[in-house]
Amino acid sequence: MKIHGVLKSAVERLAAAEVLDPRREAASLLAYAVKREPSFLIAHPEYELSAAESAAFESVLARRETREPFQYITGKQEFWGLDFNVAPGVLIPRPETEILVEAAIEVLRPLQRPSFVEAGVGSGCISISILHSIPTSSAIATDLSDPALALAAANAQKLGVADRLELQRCDLFSGVTGKFDLLVSNPPYIPDGDVRELQAEVRDFEPHSALAGGPDGLDIVRRIVADARHILRSCGVLMLEIGAGQSAAVEQMFDLDIWEMPGIKYDLQAIARVITARLRS
């Protein structure tokens, strides 16, 4: 079949599967399957797929019809201008998490040799992006998931920061010793009861352990806030990504005899997305 016919059929199939923006998804999947730039599809609608190309496209299209995330199919996701490997069993990096990275870099860049800890490393996108942006920095990143630690190690090696990133298998930062300038985390923060309402791509394919945060979504956040001061230097900073409508509850977790008044950073939808608090000296 020719490109224009293949795309027409694929759009219909993805629309029937209730995939959002089926035209864009079909074109992206086809470009991936035939190993061409998307512009090639536009410029050559009469191009006839080979048998191998048709089979490759049918394979990825069938996976996407089940609502498997595009990123798991291709094994890639861009984040902070870097090309990260992604894999089933590990949370896919989100654009809004770049707000957390930007805030962390703002805190660490003025320091001479900054060090930080990330609790829950996942793919490594947060730690690796910070390390890539600040060549003098070093980090310890933790996770309980062996697939996540393996993926983070592979991404660190691929993106040239493996010599400055120590990965530890532990619960949050329970196995971390020393004092650090920053503790950063994108913890699970979705209320347990809300997980079933998520898009099928998230609900049925991404790891629930990286999503669900207890009845109100804040179980892990409470633990981090309670214990963070034990691994931060004087005037060290705790930085957390949070969900919509959670900022007031999280602000109240900070004892103002120990912490300065927390600050909030908002995403493009004006949702409070990152909360930052500095230890008092």
C-alpha cells in the first residue's frame, strides 16, 4: 500500500481505539516504522511500502491500538533537550517535570561543587538533566525498582554523566549518608482512588507504584518532608513535584521553626506544580 492509503486506514483504527490526535499518532508511528523523517511522509504520499515496512508498521500500530504509550513502543522520550531511553515498568518523563529541573538548576548553579539527592530516580531524567546542565555537580539517586535503576544507569552512561551519578537501591533516601545541598523528588502523588480515572495509556501501562500516593496522594510526600532535613546541609533545599490542588496541604507539612516559608512554581496551566523549601540556618 502507498503512504496515503496506509495513513488513512491507520487514522481510522486509532480513532476507533479512542487514541487522542489519531492523525499525528498515525504519522509518527509510520515514520518510526519505516525509519524516515515525518517530512518524508508529507513529501512522498505515493511512496509504496515494502513488505517489511508494512509488517513493521502493522506491529507498532497494533500495539498502539491497545493504548500502549507511544514512548514504550519507540523506547524514546525527549526531556530537557536530551534523548532518554524509556521502557515498560518505568514512568515516562513528563514535560511538566522540566519545571522541577529548572528550579533545581537555579538553586544549584551558584554553588561551587553542588551535590544533591533524588528520591525515586525512575528513568533518571531529573538527575541526569541537572548533572548535564551543571558539570561541577554530583548526585546520589535512589529507587526500589530494579528496572528503574537499570534504565537510569543506561541513560546516565548514554548521556555522559555516569561518573557523577551514584545509584542506590533503597526506600526514598533511607540508605543515603552525608549532607547535601538539595533533595529533589517527583514522588507518587495521585490519590489511589483517582488512578482508575487516568488515561488508559497511564492507567493500564505505567507503574502504579510511581503514580499512586495513598488516599489523598500525599503519603510519600509526608515521609519526604518529615525526614529531608536529616540529609540536607544548613540552608539546604527540598524540592518536590506535586499534583493539582495539593499545594496548600503540602505547605502545612513544613514546620516553620525548621523551614523557611515554602515557595511555589506553576506550570503553563497555572497549576501549582513544584514546592520548594529551604532549611533555616
